[in-house]
Amino acid sequence: MFRKSIKQLFMIALVSIIPLANAIGDSFWAIDKNGNTLCRLGITATVPEGTSWKPVTGQVLTCIAVGSQNTAWGTAKDGTIYFRQGITAEKPAGVSWLKVDGGLSCIAVGSQNTVWGTAKDKTIYLRQGITAAKPEGTSWLKVAGKLCFIAVGSQDTVWGLQNDGDIFLRQGISPTNATGTKWKKIDGNKVSISVGSQNTVWGTNKLGKVYYRRGITTKLPEGAGWNEVDGTLVRVSVSAQNVVRGIDKNGDIFIRINTSSANPGGKAWKKIDSGFSMIA
């Protein structure tokens, strides 16, 4: 139904980007076609699609990334990085944007203390010094390798893509080694990828076909292969609760219904809204 290059997706800064997973519940953010950032309200276990949008004002962003513990980050067209301050259960959209040092084209957030990103030249970075007292962190640490896109799961599993669609998984990440040890090439070719919990990875290819990764276990974190599901999307976003959402070439947003551990591919896509350019 549609073709889109890695470069085009990169410009709208995809991002595997993983929504909030605490008292606030499952969180979902998006950027509409006018460049407005919005936070989805009314998301519950019984209404995972939510009920309405709340504008998130202050900056015009091309990429947003929402972590599993009350953290939201974004980047502007010129690479400027922002951290969203004041997110609480009462204020799920936060109160203001704080400018952060550095420059990135793609940013991804896992747990509260884990933020990765890639720069325009494909250099990979990991944010250092993130604490409860200083949630924006202190500096960026360069990580070996080159990627145009990066995705981080709620358990800090890191996957990435190169310009040609090659897929990589970061190995060796642990509480004592946040950067990991090396990149492992994974079979397949994708233009978008998103990670929920450790065992949930979805992606789309250049034809818009949608896949989830099967067979991911602690002993086999790269999984065993890709299973295709119905639908045609430009990108997918998987939350920390493994809620799967997607956006198509027309800017229509969908949620995957009836996904479970027994049926990870779910049953069908349900339309949520239209008029968007990016989801997280």
C-alpha cells in the first residue's frame, strides 16, 4: 500500500519508544501533521485506546520517546534535545520542556534511568548520570557502532537499525554494564522497530508489512524469527505493557487488539484517530 525509506522515517524520528508503566498507567504520545505534540488520556486496561488528547505545548518536536517510568524525551528538527518535566499521575503530560545538552536525530527511552539516541552522523549515545534528583542526566557517553534508529524496551533491551534496514541487538547489557559489549546482527530487514517488555519486539519493512519477533527468551534474547501479521503500517510502537499501536501512510493510528502471551500477534487492528505523523 505504501513505500517509505529509512531516511524518511528517520526524519520523522521514529523511535522505539516505549510508553509509561507505573501509577500513571500505559501512556501514549503522538505528533500530529501540524507538528503539535499530544498525550493520550483515558487509557485503562479496559480502554487501551484511550478517550481524548491533551496538547503538550512549548516545543515543536520531530521525535518523542516515552519511557516506562514517568519519563518523556523529544528532539527537534535541528537535533535539540528536550526532557519533559513534571509528569505525574495527576499531570500525565507534565508541565514544561527542559533543554538538554547534545544533539540527536533519534531518541529512545527504556526504564527511568535508560536513554539512548543516535545523532545525524549515526553515532550512538547513552545518557549518563540519570537519577531521581537529576532525571535529565549529566552527559552523553559514545557507544561503539553506527545506527540510524534505536529502540529500547522497558527492561532496557536495545535494538537498532542501519540505513539499509539491517537489524541489530545490543548484547551484554547488565546492571553493571549499561552500554553492553557488542552488536549482534539479526535476520530480516526493517524500517521501524519497537520494543515493549524483554520478550516483545515488533517492526515494519519498507513495504509496510508488519511483523513481531517470535521465540524471544532469556537464553535466546534475539528470538527465533519474524511472524507477519495483517495490515500495512509505516511504524509500530509497543508499550511497556506490550500494547501495540501503529500508524499508516495516511496518518491513521491503530491499536492491535487481543494480543497476549498465548497469541502475541493479536487478532486485528482497531482505528483510534487520524491526522498524525509520529507515535510513541
